[in-house]
Amino acid sequence: MSDYKALQEAVLKGDIKTALEQTQKAIDAKDVARDVLDNGLIPAMDEMGDRFAKGVAFVPQMLRAAKTMQECVKLLQPLFAEGDITSKGKVLIGTVKGDLHDIGKNLVAMMLEGAGFTIVDIGVDVSPDKFVEKVKETNPDIVGMSALLSTTMPAMPETIEALKTAGLRDNIKIMIGGAPVTEKYATQIEADSYASDAGSAVAKAKELLGIS
Amino acid sequence: MKEVQTFRPRLKVLGKQQVDAIHASALEILATMGVKMEHPGALAMLKNAGCEVFNEDWVKIPAELVEAAIKTAPKKFTLYDQNGNPAMPLEDGNSFYGTGSDTNFTIDVETGERRPTVIADVANFAKLVDGLDNISFNMSMANAQDVPVKDIYIHAFVAMVKNTNKPMVFIADSGRDIAVIHQIASAIAGGEEKFRAKPFMLNYSEAISPLRFPETIVDKLIFCAQKGIPLCLPSGSNAGGGAPVTLAGAMAMGIAENLAGLVIHQMTNKGAPFLFGPNVSVLDMKSAVVSYGCPEWSLSQAALADMRDELYGIPTWAYAGASDSKVMDAQAGAEAAFSIYSAMLAHANVIHDMGYLEYGSTSCLEMVTMANELVAMSRFFAGGIPVNDGTLALDALKRVSGTPGSMFLMDDHTFEHFMEAQFTPKLLDRSRYDAWEGAGSQDMYKRCNVEAKRILDEHEMEPKSKEVLEQIDNIVSK
Ligand code: B1M
């Protein structure tokens, strides 16, 4: 196994060019793709998450590191062995009906993606029916709903109801978030999880799927 | 002595060169990238006027149309109070301060705890505003959780008009509730035409950065243009989130969005009143919140006032007196003071969000009360120094210097002028230590709490007539 220090440094710096070179070097050295991911890229992202939580790294640095990692994963993609799970799970995410706020939702999606989840972003002003349709179509593990307005929060239980009626509720976990949303509200409408910000959304998503 | 004009202190952050460059960039955005216009009627109107429509509902707007809209937009207009008296003449860089809209939480004035807002809070904030001299207009300050969500903005509006006669800035969800709100306003004014002649409210709608105009927002924009309801259309072009991280770019984009709205507005009704300006705050790169206490927002709106003076002439929309702090502490005081003072010196016109805490999530009666005092302080400063025989006071000096043991304190000149020559704070405490201790060692927060409660207890707004109140109830119950 190679030493991934240079690769990790490049990811932390968001230096895509060097990170790709380092990944290529590992590939040329016949490193196992899985090792590059598990021992190189993921620890770098964990370190970034740590720095962010401590307030020494900023959002754009975090996002750039995630992008750097994704580029490297793309390079590794053809080399993963059959059965190598490279995604932590699939998250379908959207802002609920009537609500057009999406900066928070986008940030949550990007952070989840950076942490290794596959994201299906279905946009803003998404009706319960559209959620149902997209869940059928893409078969996600987690459905994430965002609402920034008190007036649009009721669309969350409506969506959950629609998913129940469609017989899809038992196959998925539901996570909700957005400024007016609370833990209590999540319990009340029988969502499985609530996250107050993008960082905790990642932790909660992992928790929901029982992974670390 | 020859008459000397009083110099009005003025903060300038852009010169003509920068103004022209930002404006040119906004025009370029509209002419080459265009906006996403999701309102079929508005899209058709723009197409008929010669705009290029592409990708279904994207439209490029040429500079001529923009310049024409700037030309026909009023360069001054007045907001009246609900009794029909002129209250906010928006001209000459006059500054007026008011509260903000929809917060989810409020700091309870009795317990000091942060709790979800209810409709009684909307009423309380309106009453407080009615009783505070330096707060010129009212907004809801609360997104009440105890009224049916479908009509939340109608309920908020009714709670406001029942508790204040001051001008208002209101929010509506769509073309449906704004029509009801307009009916209520017309009832108060004594008819639709009387309201049009003396509008007392301004609608706050928002385009979506980057460059997106959803249908419901344009519905409201067109409705306001038709009915003569003044409106502002500040997109949330926060730097680093909805807009480029650099202020010039965020401003150019936000201004482009405003100009696109203005084009539709003026095409619908030439000369209808429009308040100019985007909300250019920042997305904080540590917490990912949109800040309500940052210097960038103050700076961008000062720049906007320069754009008004150098180019557009249209009165501006601004913010001040808010904070990202969770409680009304020193941070809240510092951020409120900084923004109030700089907005005043920049000669921004309609300045909202006074009394926000927690980046606009929490409202606070005490914070509004403090902001009221900070406006008075800033207004004094912005009044400048009158220079004339009376204020140079050589006569007084002659008298005092000629009388052994005398000082200015007992001179007539002091007696005659001290009230206007000095700023007399009400809540900012200058008492001697023992007196302060004797009065209960109250800090600013506590003093504002006492004052807010006093106003809520004692202030009586001039009540609306029985007929008007009945009409309002009828409209709402329909
Ligand atoms: C799935 O799992 C999860 C998990 C976590 C999740 C999650 C999902 N979703 C979010 N999270 C969480 O993680 C995210 C990342 O850390 C966080 O997301 P946030 O979205 O909180 O954080 C973002 C990264 C940054 N924050 C934001 O982007 C929101 C900032 C504020 C200023 C804001 C903005 C920018 C906008 N706005 Co609006 N806006 C306000 C906001 C006040 C504020 N300071 O918060 C708020 C939310 N807006 C409000 C209002 C009233 C409105 N807005 C409106 C419009 C807009 C803009 C278009 C101008 C713009 C949005 C642009 C866009 N593309 O999103 C209007 C509604 C339009 C509509 N139908 O949706 C309008 C009705 C105003 C009007 N006059 O028309 C208020 C809501 C009050 C309420 N309780 O209902 C408001 C609190 C401001 C206020 N105090 O008045 C967490 O909440």
C-alpha cells in the first residue's frame, strides 16, 4: 500500500490537478482502487469535516475538497471491483411545494455528495406527487425534504402521506430540514430524522443507514 | 454674517466611474444572459416589446427597454399614514426606518425566552412601532404559528392595521392574498382610488437570484403596478450564495434583477411607484447563514444610494438595526448601531429589519426599542453642524467672558438652545454610578424591556372607525 499523504494534502487544498496526478500514480503503481478510496480520499475528507466543525475551514474549502475527491473517484471508477460499494447510499432531495428557497438544500446535497452519497436533486417547489413519482423512478434509500417557510412546512406531512398511500414509505428513510423545521416537528409528522445544518445532515444520513 | 448652509454629512462609497461600470455590467447581464421569466403574460409582453425569448422562458432584455423603464419610474413618491397624512416623502435621500417581516421566533418580553411566534406578537410589534417616534413604518415581525397557514399574510395584515396607523410594508404569498390585502387597504383609505392617491403600504416581493422570476412573484408585481401599490423587489443576491462572492458582481446581478422587474412594472403601468435595490448581504462561510449584521450589506446599500444619486434617481430599499446575535447583547448593539448609522449617512431611503436577532429568525421588542434610540442618535449626527451667528455664539462668549465667575451653563444662550444643540438620549444611560445602582443597576437590555412594556401598556393608537373595522372583518370572513 502506498502512502497517500500527497494525495490527501491535495484533497485538503482542493488542488484537483495534483490530486488527479497522485491518484493516477497510485493506479500506475497497481494500488487497489478500494484502498485509494478508503485509505487515501475518505480520511482526507474526514479531516476536512473535522476542520470545518472546528471552524478552521470554510464552506468553499469544504466544497472544493469534496469536488476534488469526486474527480479522483471518477478516475478510479472503472477499477473498482465487482461488489465494491462506492456509494454510501442514494439520497433523493428537494424543496417542498410552494417553496423556492434552495441554497440550504443545495448545500446539504453537496455535503452529502462529498461524504460519498449519491444524490438525486429534484429541485424546488416539488409537489407530493412529484416526490412519489421520483421515488418510484430512482429508488432512493433516503428522501430529504427542505422547507424554509412556515407556509410550506405542511407540504412535508402531505408528502409523507402521499408516499404512504403509494406504498413507498416503508422502503425509505425520511429526513427533513430548513430554518423553521424542528426536531419536534419531525417527530410529530413521523419523519425519521431532522438535521439543523448541512454538517449534521451528513451525520444523520449515515445514522439512518447504519453506516459510519 | 452671510448665510452658511448646513452641510449634511454623507457617506460616499462609489464615484461616477464605478457606478457606470456596475450599471454597464447589469445591462450586459440582461442583454446577453437574460432572465428566466416564468410568467407567461410578462414573457409575452417582453417578446412583443422586441425582447429575444430563448430556452422556452428565458428572455434577453436590451438596454433601451431598461433605460426607458428607469426614465418613467418616479424619482420621488410619498408613503402616507393610514389616516391619509404624508408620512414618508421618499426624496432627497430622506431616511426612514422600520421593522422586518416573518420571524419564526421571538424573545418573550415577559420571560426573556425564545419561543415560536404567534399572531399576538404581530399585534404587539405593531403597537410598539406605533408608539416609537423614530420608527416610521411597520412590518409583521412574526410568522404566527397559531393562524391557518393558508391565510397567514392576511391575518398578519389585519393584526397590523388594528394596532398601528403608520405606513406599512407587507408580504403576500400570491395573487390571491394580495388582492384581499388590497381590499382591506382600500377599505381603510375609503376606496380604491383614495388608496391609489395616498398609498400607505408597500409590498415586499422578491425575485430569485440568480436571474429567476417565478410566476407568483410576477403576479404580485403586475398587481401592484396596476393598483398603484408601491413595491420593492429585492432579490436575495447574497454574496457567495445566490450571487458572486465579490460585492461588485453581486450588486451588478442584483441590480440586473431589479431592472428586469422594473421593466415589467413600468410596461404594465408607466409611472407606478417602485423602490429600488437588491438585498446584497453575504453568505457566511463558516456557518452558511445569510448574515443580518455584516458590514458588506451596509456597504452595498451605501453603494446603491450612490447609484441612485449618480444615475437612477429612484428611491432605495435598505436594511439596518438587525443582528446575527441570538440575544440582545453587545454584539447586537454593535451591529445595530453600525448599520443604522451607516444607512443614515448613506442617505438610504426605506430601511427595514430593525429589531431582528439571529440572522432574521428571531424578533425582539427590546431590540426595536433600542434601535429607535439609535436612529435618534444617528439622525442627530446626520443633521450636521449648523453654522450661523446664533450657533457661533460670539455674543454669548462676550457676555460670559466679561462676567467673572460666570459660565455658559447659566447663560441665556444655553437656556435657549440646549434642546436642539444637544442629543438627549432616553435609554442610553449617562447617570452617575450611584443613581444607576439606585435605579436597579439595569443594563441596556433591561431598560429597553421596561420601556417596551411601558409602551405596550400605555400607548394608545388612534382607533380606526367602527365601520372600517366591520368592513375589514367582512372582507376577512368572506
Ligand atoms: C433534507 O434534510 C435537510 C437537512 C437540513 C436542511 C435542509 C434539508 N434544508 C435546509 N437545511 C439546513 O441545512 C442548511 C445548510 O446548513 C440550512 O439551510 P438554510 O437555508 O437555513 O441556509 C442557507 C445555507 C442560507 N440561507 C438561505 O439561503 C436563506 C436566507 C434568507 C435571507 C432568505 C433568502 C436568501 C431568500 N428568500 Co426568504 N429568506 C429567508 C432567509 C433568512 C435567513 N437569514 O435565514 C427567509 C427564510 N425567507 C422568508 C420569507 C418570508 C420569504 N423568502 C422569500 C424569498 C427569498 C429569496 C428568493 C429572495 C431568497 C432565496 C434564494 C434561494 N435561491 O434560495 C419569499 C418566499 C418565496 C418562496 N415562495 O419560496 C418570502 C415569502 C419573502 C417575500 N417577500 O416574498 C422568511 C421565512 C419566514 C417563515 N418562517 O416563513 C425568512 C426567514 C426571512 C425573514 N425573516 O423574513 C439549514 O436550514
